[in-house]
Amino acid sequence: MEKWRAITYTLLQHSLKTNFHHPINPNFRSLTRSSSTSGHTYAFGRTCERLKPMLAHEKWNIQPCVHPCMSHHPLVSTKIFSGNMCRIQCIYFASLTTKIQRNPLFSTINSDDISHFKKILGEKNVIQEEEKLDTANTDWMRKYKGSSKLMLQPRSTEEVSQILKYCNSRCLAVVPQGGNTGLVGGSVPVFDEVIINTGSMNSIISFDKVSGILVCEAGCILENLISFLDSRGFIMPLDLGAKGSCQIGGNVSTNAGGLRLVRYGSLHGTVLGLEAVLANGTVLDMLGTLRKDNTGYDLKHLFIGSEGSLGIISKVSILTPPKLSSVNLAFLACKDYFSCQKLLLEAKRRLGEILSAFEFLDSHALDLVLKHLDGVRNPLPPSMHNFYVLIETTGSDESSDKQKLEAFLIHSMEGGLISDGAIAQDISQASSFWHIREGVPEALMKAGAVYKYDLSLPVEKMYDLVEEMRIRLGSAADVVGYGHLGDSNLHLNISTPQYDDAILAQIEPFVYEWTSKHHGSISAEHGLGLMKADKIHYSKSPEAVQLMTSIKKLLDPNGILNPYKVLPPSLVS
């Protein structure tokens, strides 16, 4: 035991010898964890007495860094028109090509339509400038590009209602758009749909300091809500890398997941009510602020995760938890995936209510980040390990939380679950740890072509798919696995020098079939959008899809709301 303890006391040494600074893209500046943007206060300044002996070994040397600019690559989609047929070729698209026919029942914009919208919104909120439209037509990863000639910027629910009432009467298709940070083509036009951008609807309506219930308009940027709540001692239950751009209406419409889901659950649990505008302009007021209300069907859940295909969310009421004073972050190494699974189980048992994040990445993911992102250093030099786990705890008692974390780490080391590890000592180190995990998508984009899959699978099966894909593809691709282990959410990424039909044929439909066989979901948190609309049957039964189609036709009989998304177009048309 004494020999083992001498070894474990080498755990968790920190050094602030090297600091790195990089300009932050304003759209992603809040990726850096800090008390002002995340709602958390990191309390890493003092070292727990029992951890002090662990800080004496030269092996542990952390070089903290902050988030670099999230660069956008020129991965621009192209459209080739032939009559009424349109082939959409998405360079960053999972499927090589998707053929979708524009619904011939939809009208096209004319001068009378423009004049009518100007009467509703005023001239400055009816956007026809090519430069602004080009931005709105293209998703932020430049995977998808539409050809809309008109963007409308309503300032109120009433204006949204008037717009939709008119569009429905004219059979003009529309696409709701918030911060346009989605990953599956759900927030941009496929053809010439009218863009309805909710960014001008950005008022905070009310906040109850006793209950923590926030009511706001759909266009509020997530980071602004976080800052508002932080100054009042509360936090948002949702934390996303794109918080500087994404809007709460879009978050709710896509049922965004993020890093705090393991602690606070999904938006189906934290959203108490919402207001939505239906395709015919009817305003559906479900903006309740009660945690308990069993009067009939809870209709708000139809709109959470429906990606704007049933109605446009205009207001949201959401339950926000109090901001807690103590946050700790550990970056740990594991020898195999089984150890990661066991570590998750032990974390749930021993950390309990203070566990707020449990993320994992494999050595392939870390290697890509180290190669392609400037200023990033391996937190656990000099060796590379097979797997890495990021564990965050959030509580109200700094001393007790640290003792809990320390006991957990010692127990895990003693049980052979942890090979190495480090605890962040301040915000800068915490940011450097988080940047490794959140920087994987950027590193993959810089590495070349990438095929991306967002999957929910049983925890014990998650990494089996990664290993099977490596066998299947051999040296033709670098298969990378990372994600939200605490939520059973795998981000499977297949990196290649360039896009290749032969490689794609080896990936699809195998990935979807494998996921379906193991009772998983082909979309854990990104939604279906355009990318996976015709693949919903891998996760939902024919009866369920048919019922969804019936609901769509009931609420949007003309099919004008975000067409070609979520459900197979052949069923909805």
C-alpha cells in the first residue's frame, strides 16, 4: 500500500510556466470557461491539503492554453439545376449526394409579396441584399447552401404571425433561422424558401429570482442569457460551444444537448413552456411557468426538437438552476475503453450530485488536436494514452467537493482505472482542458475531408463501432471517437485526405444499420435536418414515422414550414 500511495502521490501536479494566447472568434469567444460566461466560478486557487503531496513530482506539467479562433473552411455546397430537379452536393455531407425535387406546389416570390412584407415589417427588415443573403443561405460550417432571395426579420410574435398567415395563403415555403449554428442543414434553405430570422426578437421578458424561471423571446443569444443570469446568481442549464451565436429559440427547436445534460437533463425537462406560431399564423400560447401542470396533452414537447417543421417558436420559459460556487475539472488518462466505462460508473456513485460533465476522447482525437490547433499541448506529457476523460464537478462546498473528488481519484487510481491525470488549478488551465475536447471538430476540418456521425448508443457498445470502422476501412481513413460518455453520445468522425465514393460506400449505410441493430439513435443531439431526413427509419418504426407525418400534415397542411427537413420528403409532399 505504501508503495502504491507513493505512486499515486505523483498524480495531479500543475505548472503555470507556459501561457498561450490566441485571438478568439467573436462567434465562439465563450468557449473559454469563465465565471462571466459560463455562470460557474472556478475555485482552483488553493490546493487541498491531501493533494499537496501529489504536486511534487516533475512528471506532471500542464501547459494551459485558451481557445483559438474557430476558423471557417471554404467548404461550399453547389447546386446543379435540371428542370425541377436539384442535386445538392455537400462537400461536408455524410451522404455524397442527395436528390430532392422542389415541391411544385410552392409559389415563388414576386414584387407584390415584397411590398406586402414591407408593409408588415418596414423596409429595413425586408432583406434582399446579396451579401446578407449569401450569409443567411449558408450554414456556419459551409456544408449547405440555399438560394433564397428574401430574408425577413420580424420583431414580435404578431409580425411572425402576419408573415406566416400570408405565406400560407400564398403557399410560400419558409425556413425559420436563429443563429444558424446547426450541423445538419436544418436552418438554411434547400431551394428558394423565405428565410424568417428571429434575431430581432431578443428581449428578456421576466425573471423570477425565487423560482429561477426565465421568460424570454426566441432570438436571445445563449451567451447573453448566461451573462444575464450570472449577474443574478443563476446559470443556464444548457452549455454549447456556439453559445456566442446560437439563439434560445433554435436551441429549443433542435433540443440541443451540450455539456451539461448529464447534470441538468435535456430541454424537454427544463423548458416549462413556450409560445409558437403555426403555419396559418395562429399563435399557440403555451408559455406556462409552472413545473407541474397535468391539464391535457403537454403540447410544448411537440415543438421541442421539431426543428421548426411544426411551428416557429417565438417565446420560451425555462427553469434555470442557481449558480454554485465550487467547480473542479480533471483531465484523466485511461488504458482502455472498459476503464472509461467503469470510471463513469464510479463517478456517478462517488461524485453523485456534484458530477456536471463526463466527456471522453480517444488518442486519435487528441493527436489531431495536437497536430492541427496552434498552442495546444498534451496535458499529460510525455506519453500518449489510449483514452482520455474530462470530468467536471459543480457544488456549493469547496472543501467537501475537493475531498470527494480526491477520494474518487485515489480510489480510481488504486483500482487501475486511471493511468495518469491532472486537475486544473485556475480558469486558464480549465480552458485549456476544455479546448482539447471542444477543439476536435475544428482539428478534423483542418485535417482534410471528414464524414461525421452523431449517435446515441448503449455505453458498453459505443466504442465497438469505432473499432469496427477501423477494421472495415483499414489504412484508408483515420477513425476518431469522442463525445459525451455520460450521455451515451458518440461523435464518430472518419477523416480522409479527400472525399472518396469508395470510402463512403464502406461507411454508409453500415453506420446506420449498425446503430439500428444495437438499438441506438442516428441523431443524438444534432437533429435530422436535411442530412438525415430520409434516414429516420433507422431509429423510428414505420408506425411512429407515419404518426409524425400525420401531425405534420395536421399542423402544416401546405407543408410550408422548413420543407424537406426532419421527415422524408416523399411522405410529406
